[in-house]
Amino acid sequence: QVQLVESGGGLVQAGGSLRLSCAASGSTRHINTMGWYRQAPGKLREYVAHIEFSYNTYYADSVKGRFTISSENARNTVYLQMNSLKPEDTAVYYCWIPPATWGKGSQVIVSS
């Protein structure tokens, strides 16, 4: 069993930056991929980015060039550096281990 805890959300003005962190605990030895999804009010949860622990990274088109996913202590901590934030990035951001392990989420609000 793996537990995920996100941190680092908050309120920021458009154009600003935030960094989200996700710490994994429990049975982390076999984790090969970690990532982020987000869910805006009234919308479906959508994919944001993921990292494979070969260190390949992948991004949704909507965040490519603005967000960077990285990891530390492979299989334990993942970060999402979010730059040039837009109001449409406002959402609850969820840490994710495929296929279906989720954190509780971290709120990000971007004001215009």
C-alpha cells in the first residue's frame, strides 16, 4: 500500500509561480511512474504530467513549456514546478501513481 501527500498549493496572481510536492510512503519500492492530474470546479479530472523513473517526462499540451515535473529520492518525492500560471490553471491538483493511487489533492487558485 502506498500513501501520497501533496503540499505547496495556494493563491497566486496570474503570471506567478508555485511548486507542488508529493511525498510517497509505504510500499514505494516498485513505483515506476508518478504524476499529476487536476480537477477544476465543474470539470472532469484531467492529466497534467508524469515522470518515469527512467526520468522521461511527459506533459499535457496545456501546460507544456510552463510546468516542469521532477523527482527526488526516486520513487519517494515528486515536484511540479508551475510557472506563468493562468486563471485556467485553477484546480485541485492530485498526485497519482498509475493505475489508480491518488493523493487527497492540493488547491491551486490563480487570480487574474
